[in-house]
Amino acid sequence: MKKVQLVNPWSGACPPDMNLTWDDIKIWESEHVHPNTRSAWISEAMKAFQDGDGKTLGSMIIGS
């Protein structure tokens, strides 16, 4: 199962236990992203996940 390690966008650190699957990201999204922005957020997150872009995902999750 594919996982992407989140990267803190400010420090460049990889927080422990932040190696996430798409299911993990969807669970986080369902609890934290406003319904009005959900579609755009999911599209951006999916692209970052598919690209293995932990810095973008980190800014979307850690930086929210």
C-alpha cells in the first residue's frame, strides 16, 4: 500500500508517524476540511499524494 511521508513545510522535518496512506488522508480531510472547500482540497491532495509530494501534503495538513 502506497504511503507518503509528510514534510513540515517550514522546518523541512518529517514528523514521526506521519507516513500516510490515501485512506489516512481522507479520514483527516473528513474531520478538518470545510465542506465548501472539500472538492478542491481533495483534488490538490490527490495530485500531491500521487506525486509523492510530502511537502505539499504537509502544508495542507500540518499547516492547516
